Amino acid sequence: MNWISEWALPKIKTLFGAPREMPDNLWHKCPSCEKMIFQNDLEANLRVCTHCGHHMRLSAKQRLDATLDEGWQRADIEKVPVDPLRFKDQRRYAERLKEAQAKSGMEDAVMVGHGAIAGQRAVVAVFEFAFMAGSMGAGVGEALVTAARLAVLQDAPLIVFASSGGARMQEGAVSLMQMPRTVIATQMVKDAGLPFIVVLCDPTTGGVTASFAMLGDIQIAEPGALIGFAGARVIEQTVREKLPEGFQRAEYLLANGILDMVVKRAEMRPTLARLLALLRGEPRAEAA
């Protein structure tokens, strides 16, 4: 058998060429219907399953690209003290932050962009769930305050795409203080007579839900988004009752009056453009 492995196989490989390596990111399996989707088709469809319509998570930059007109600009956010409590569990909090920053290219879990939506000025703040589950610490609070101040300065509506696991436990009370801080920031926008729109994405839970995320002039959600404060299992154990089917999902909240709209991702940009025109009484430019 030696002559086969040592002489024949190398000759065959030389004759026909070595097998080409297949990239491992050509296909993506939908977490809902478990069907395979060609990666390029998935990205072209804004990461919505082409088979079942399941809305997968978008990165903050992808969300801003899909929402704002071409040429939008990223706002600078002041740095906040890192690891104020010098927290450590299995790893140091400072190490976790550095790892998240390296993976995402962001300082914290919110990116703020300003530009226009179908020609209408807007400031948009987007949560990055991949950054420590979009948890709200001092950096997130600072980003939302920056977005609110920028909206007032530019006389522009503020739109927030929320997606978060809640407060960031590594910052303790500092994280909890971002709840009233973000509420005050959104009130600044309302006091200036500017629209404040919240788009709830999957998932929006905990302290984010309990603060600014439920204070929008208009509350929108993506289809199937998980929205709530505590988890369903905790609620069931507390009230000792079986929860209704679809509890804490966007469609259930819409049916019970907590949301104004459930909007598919492909329709989000034109819907926001129409809402801004209605709320500001301005003529709406046609969306590209």
C-alpha cells in the first residue's frame, strides 16, 4: 500500500489539482425554521429568513445603514470611567470590556448616527446586542444622553432601536442610575417639541424596558420580538399561573395596547419616513 500513498496519490493530486477549500460562512441556518439560507441572500434581505420571515439580529452599523440615507455620520460619545467598581467574577470586568470592544469595534453597546431618513433629519441610537448583551451601563447612558442633546441641537427627531438584556450587573448601582438618566434625556427631546420614536427589537428586557424604551411618542416593534421586564419563567413562578400563548412577544403586546405598530424590517425605513413627516408636518421626500 505504500506505493499508492507515497507515489500514486501525489501524482493524482498533481494531475487534477488539490481540492479547493470551501468557506464555512456561505450558508446560515435559520434559528426558527432551521432551513439553510445562502449568506448573500440573507444579507440582501436584511437578515430576515427568506423561508419563514424570522427576524435575526442586525449589528448596530447594519441597522444604521438600513435606516439612514447614505452619507450618515457617526456621533462622538464622551468616554466614561471604566470599571468604576473594579468588578471581578470569573474574569475582570475590564477584560470583558476590552474583548467586547475588540470584537465589535465599538466603545460600548450603543452607536449613535445622525443624517436623514428619506431626506428628513434624524438622530438614531442603536443598541448592539453582541456587546455584552446590549446591557445598559454608564457608557450606554452617556450615548443616549449624547443622542438626545444632538437631536435638540439639530432640531431633529430621536429614534432609538432598543435591544438589551437590561442593566449591566458589573456596574451595580451605576448601571441602575442610567434608568432615570435616560428618562431625563428623552424628556429633553420631548420638551423641545421633537418626536421620540422607539423601535423594540429582539430582545428588549430588564432595566431598558423599565426606563426610556416604553416612553416613546410612538412604540414600534419588529415581528416576534421578545419584550418584557422579567423572564416568563420568573413571572409564572411568582403569580403561579400559566402565561398566555405568545406572552411578551410583539404581536401579543400590540393586541393588548402596549405597542402602536409591529413593522417588518423591510418596511421599517419607509414607515419611519411617513411617521416623521406626519409628526413634523413636513413634506416627505420619496425614499430611495
